Amino acid sequence: MSHNNFNQDFFCTSFDFATPEYDESIRLRYDVLRKPLGLEFLTEDLATEFDSYHIGCCEKQTATLVGCLILKPINQNTVKMRQVAVDAQYQSKGVGSFLVAYSESYSITKGFKKIELHARDTAINFYKKAGYETEGPIFKEVGIDHLFMYKNLV
């Protein structure tokens, strides 16, 4: 797949908590992020997501969700990017980069000036390429090494 045609093949959109699109994002996040670690989603985990922005990347022809992430407001200036997941068939094809770029623009329209995140060790270089900076030492989250990363949007 050529990156030149990328935006013609995919689109990003926001969707609300507790909608069919949200349910689809839970399935994708489970398959990509939780299942490989032997983890389930608990109702209390999901209940904390009602006040977050939910972003999805879909294939244009089928409207199939192929990537998603959550933006959780920390304060009026900062949003935390969480639960970034791209369907295994679409990884390394630009979906994650498109999704992250869209979420940065979306965050700016909502008045946020900074995005922060906890990057899994396997994703640190991906975020560095997208302009994110690391801060602090490696720490464990869900049994995996992570780094705190951030990007100033303005």
C-alpha cells in the first residue's frame, strides 16, 4: 500500500462512549493489547472512559475499524493518549501514524496544548518518529516496560 493513497483508503473519526463503534473499539483493543498478555477488560476499567474522546481509523470501502485510541483529558491543557491499537493486518502500513496525526489535530481543536502517553517498549521508536519526547526512567505497566512520552502541540 502506498502512503500517497493512504488518505483515500482510510478515514479517522471520533465516536461516543457506549455506542456500537465503541463496542467495536473494545474488541479491537482486546485483540491487539489485552489478549496477547492474557488480560481481560473489566467493567470498572471501561467505566472510566466515559469522559474520554474516542478516535477510530476505518477503511473507507468497508467502514471497518482498523485502528483506535483514546484521549483522556488530564487538565485543560493536557490530554493522555491511551489504548492505541491497530489491527494486526494493518500494522506497519501507516494506520498508526495517520491515527496519531489525526488525534493531534483533534486535540488542538479541543484546546489541548500537550499530549502525553505511556509507550510500550515496542512502540517507543514509533512515537519518537512522530515527534514525541521521552521523560524519566522505564517503568512496568501490565507487566511490560513502558516510557513516559509527550509532545507539545502548540
